[in-house]
Amino acid sequence: MSVMGKGRLEAFSDGVIAIIITIMVLEMKVPQGESVAVLRPLIPVFLSYVLSFLYVGIYWNNHHHMLHATTRVTGPILWANLHLLFWLSLFPFATGWMGQNYFGLSPTALYGFVLLMAGIAYFILQHAIIASQGPDSVLRKAIGSDWKGKLSPLLYLAGIFSSLFSSWTAQAIYVFVAVLWLIPDRRIEHALRQTPS
Amino acid sequence: MSVMGKGRLEAFSDGVIAIIITIMVLEMKVPQGESVAVLRPLIPVFLSYVLSFLYVGIYWNNHHHMLHATTRVTGPILWANLHLLFWLSLFPFATGWMGQNYFGLSPTALYGFVLLMAGIAYFILQHAIIASQGPDSVLRKAIGSDWKGKLSPLLYLAGIFSSLFSSWTAQAIYVFVAVLWLIPDRRIEHALRQTPS
Amino acid sequence: MSVMGKGRLEAFSDGVIAIIITIMVLEMKVPQGESVAVLRPLIPVFLSYVLSFLYVGIYWNNHHHMLHATTRVTGPILWANLHLLFWLSLFPFATGWMGQNYFGLSPTALYGFVLLMAGIAYFILQHAIIASQGPDSVLRKAIGSDWKGKLSPLLYLAGIFSSLFSSWTAQAIYVFVAVLWLIPDRRIEHALRQTPS
Amino acid sequence: MSVMGKGRLEAFSDGVIAIIITIMVLEMKVPQGESVAVLRPLIPVFLSYVLSFLYVGIYWNNHHHMLHATTRVTGPILWANLHLLFWLSLFPFATGWMGQNYFGLSPTALYGFVLLMAGIAYFILQHAIIASQGPDSVLRKAIGSDWKGKLSPLLYLAGIFSSLFSSWTAQAIYVFVAVLWLIPDRRIEHALRQTPS
């Protein structure tokens, strides 16, 4: 039995995610001077902001769908959710460090590490919800094989290791994973359509 | 069929817009010294803050009315909405750069570019909603000829080009577009009043 | 007829006010060094933060009660509300400048000016709501003579003028007004209790 | 009789807590340079961020459960809640100062002081709610002996005093209290399960 309304968990998560996605832009410091040239060092910062905006947007979107398929909020779900928010909260730092160092090796590896940990946290949250729903879990049916969720951590790991010699390979992998998730995922939508709401 | 409640899309958008409108003020750095004179360099920063506050307020207001005329949230609507929020999230940066450089040419052009992209993103979102509503779209009827929505991007373009030789002409155009939108727009309100809610 | 739900206006205002009250604390910069002595210059910053926290808390509280007595949201109410949020958004700046200059004369006057403008904006919003409610306005009955609302701007003005020669007199006045509002105001609560909800 | 919906108090508190938990990460400044070595000075900042994230998460969680057992919001509850939010809003400052000074003595003591004051504020809020509920208070039954709530302030005090000679002892105490609260607390959940909702 849950004593927490799903609504407040959604509202709090939305609040934190909305703040994360917005304060990331503060790492793009307003430059001194008014010539177009002063914007040039900001290009990598901007590009890493775009990538992180996409990732946080994808997390918000998936989080939303996942909670839609959730009926009750238990203690483990609540803490698994805070754990996910914790790793998401490190996006502004990891994004800023990577952007301000032109996608250097260590920052690129750290960025991949934060992506990896957020992916794992999402996986844990998903399984906490499934566990709470018992054998007839709507979410378990909805995610099916969950190949994206299982493949992504492996790709993040590949990104982290490749960042040791080529940060561009790592970037390409991170962008590839984002695109993978951007392609509409009709699984949960489909499963829910079957269910009378 | 949508699996996303309109409420959560509204709440998330409200959260992001509320944060954008509030962190813009952080670009107005607290000055060193306590004489009134130290406030003088902040006047352009303040004026650009006022202009951006108006623009973000207008976007929030229009976004609200548009979603009011929306019945279901589809994948394309969701991403078109995030796309709009992305360009709005660049307002603090563009505002800060313009204000700190006394409305210099390049910052004024960049500000116009962000206005333009936000306007285009709003247009795309509007059409994603209309497309989801089919031939009897309430929103399509509500926006009518949408002359403001079509004229604004042209005016932003005019602002960007005029900023190449006179940033004050560009500013005047940006202020003019804001005033255009501030004048109450009874179209959507009127169409909705006809509809039993 | 209003096309805006009161809920979304409340949610947006709550969001902005929550952000304002929280980012004010960012003006209290983490000091260099670990001795207790480095905290000393922060004492005025802390005190001005406490005062502003109280003011924003009072505004949030009163805003909440006022909207509770509001049934529909019109265009003028919406813009009067954004106007109030605009002046509230200047609290972090005014608070930071006053605190970092040990309650110097100009910063104290500016702080009073922001208080004054927020007070006037609140007054305008209140009257926009009353106007929308017509002759049987619940809010008009609820506020009664509104002596606090009418006295406060005069006291802020007194504070601004006294700050020209004694910033401590001005501070005392600002604190006095805050205390005045902190004393429970049973007017609206009372009027609402009469009304079946 | 209350004139404030519980929903808006929850929403505002969620907003403030979401912002606090997220802006704390801004104290972890993006370092200059791209070698792994530049991250080393950030380790204590990161650790203190983790601890504070846990504490704020615990407060959010407990606050949520407490309000769940609350039926009406009175003036004293509202102000006791703002008082709690005030002390929570000092977490980013206290966390940043402690982390940037490698858990030095004074910063560790100040951190404990903020923990203590937040604990006391929580206690006051709890009793304001119980007082408003009268002799049959659901919350009073739910919290039972409230041994955690009574023990925590004593442990914070012990932490503050021990920080005068060993900041590591103080840290151990702060971590211990957090762990104490992390252990699921079935009291309120249990009491609520008895009540038809």
C-alpha cells in the first residue's frame, strides 16, 4: 500500500527536471565583449548544452510514460526516483566541464559516466515499479524486451572507454544513443492503449 | 491516442518558463559599491530584462491559451513543446549579452535570432497540435488567419538585418512586436467561448 | 468569460515565487576561508535575506488568499499578476545590493522602491480581480477597508525618504511593515468562512 | 477553518525543495582545466553535496507523509512551513562552505547548526499540525513516540560540539542521523493504512 500520491512524485520530479534543464544554460556564461568572435569559444559549450537538453528531455518524456504505467508509489520507488534525480542533477556540471574544455578526454569520460549512472538509476527505478506491481505488471508488459534500456549502458561504457583515446568517437556514441531514444517508442503507448484507462 | 496527460505537459512547461523568467534577473549582477552611479551601467541590462520578461510573459500566456484548446498530447506535440522551451531557455543568455554590451550590434542580432527561432518553434508546435486535432481542429478555428504569428518572424528578420547598421532600429522593432502581442488577442478566447467546455 | 484556469495561474505564480525566494540565498556567496571571521561580512547579507524571505512569504500567503477569493481569470488579471511577479523578481537584486553594502543609503532606498512598486502592483492586481467580479465581489467584501494595503505604500515612501539621511530608520520602517502583515489578517479568512465553499 | 488548500501548500513546498536540492549542485563549480587532477579539490564538495541531497530528500519525503496526514491548513501551519523552508534554503550555502573547506571545523559546526534549526523547524511544524487537528489527531497517532524526531536534535548538538575538536566525528554523526532516517519508517504509513482514505 502506498501512502504517497503519484501526483506529488510527478510534480516534484517535474520540478527538479525543469530546474536541471534550465540551469544548464547558466554554464554558458555571457561573454565579455560584443564582437561575434567572443561567441566562438562558446560553440562547444552550446553543443554540449544541446546534447544534454536532448538527454534530459528524453528522461523527462520516458519518466512521464513510466509513471503513467505506475499505480502506486512505495518507499523503494520514491528513493529509486530520488537516486535518478541525483544523477540527473549532475548533468549541468558534467555538461559545463565538457563544453568548456572542447570535449577533452577526461570531461568526455566523466560525461559518459554520468550518462551511465543515470541510465542505471533509471533501470533500477523501472524495476522497483515492476516489483511493486506484482506478476501482472502493466509496466513489465509495456517495456517488453527493453532492448534500448539494456543496450544504452553498454554504449555509454563503450563511449567512456573510447574517450580515453578519441573524444570524438565518444561524442558520436553519446549522440547515437540520444537519437536511438528520440525515435518514437510505441511500446508503452501501445500497451496502455490496450488497457482501459 | 495520447498517453500523456495535458496537465503534466502544462506543469513542466510552466516550471521551465517560470525558471527562465526568474533566472534572467541573475544576469543583472549586484554591483560593487553603494553609490547610485554604480547602477548606471545596469540600465541597459535592466531594459533588456524588462523586454525579455514581456516576451516570456507573452509566450507563457499564449502557450497557456494554445494548450487550453488542445485535447490530447501526442509524441510530436511533446517534442515540439520541448523545442520551444529550448529556444526560450536561451533568453537569459541572449538578454544578458545584449544588456551588458549596451545593445551592441552583434548581441542585438543574436537576440533577434533567438526571438526568431522561438517564434518558429511556437509556429511548429501550433501546427503539431492542429495536425493532431484533424479537420475539425478547435485551435485552427481559434487562431484564424494567425496574422500575428506569421508577421512576427518577418519582423524579427527585419530586426536582425537592421541590427547590422542600427541596433536602435532593431530594438524598436523588437519592442513593436512585443506590443503587438500585448494587445489583447480575443481570437482564441472568442472561439473557446463558443465551445461548451 | 475567462479561458484560463485559476489553477495554472496559481501554479505559475507559485513557481516564480518559489524560485525568487530560493535564488535570493545565492546572493549570500560562500566565503573564502574557514574561520568564523569570514562570516562576519555576511551578517548584513543574511539579515537582508531574512527580511526579504519574510516579505516574499507574506506576498505568497496574501496572493494565495486573494486568488482563493477569485473565481475567474481575465486578461487584465493575468497581466496584473505578471506585473506583480516582475517587481517581486527584483527582490534578489535589491536584497543582494543592500546586504553587500551594509544597508548603505542608496541600496536601502532602492530596496524601498522595489517594496513600493511590488505593493502598488499588488494593489492593481487586487483591483483587477474586484473589477472582474462586479458589484457583488467577494474579494471587495473580504478586504474591507484594506488599511494595511493603503498604509504600506505610504510607509515605504517614508522609508525611501528617510533612507536619504538614516538608513537604519528606513530599515526599521521596512521591518515594521513586514511585522504589520505578519500579524494574522482574519479579514479574508472571515469573509470566506461566511461563504459556502 | 482553513482557507488554504493543502494542494497549494504542497506545490509551493515541493517547488522550493526542488529548487534547493538542484541549486546546491551549482556550488560545485566547473573547474578550470581538463585533467582529472582538477576534480580532486571537488571531492569534498561532491561528498557534502551527496550528504545534503540525502537530507533534503529525507525532508521532502517526511514532509510529504506529514502533509498526507494533514487535513486543513491554518495560519500557524503555513508560517511554520515557511520557517522550515527558510532553514532548508540555507543548505546550499552551508553545504558549499563545508565542501570548499575540506570539512573544516567552523563550516562543519555551521552545517550542524543548519541541520539543528531545520530539525527544530520540522518539529514545530509537526506540532502546529497536531494542534490544529485536536485530540483525535491522526498525525499524533502516526508519529507515535517520535523518537527519531527527538533524538536527531540531540545528535546534531553532539555533532556541533564535536566539530570544535574533530570535524570527522561531527561528519560521522551527521551521516549516522541521515542513515537513521533513511531506514524506512513505517509508523505514519501504518497509521494511515488503518484509516479509510
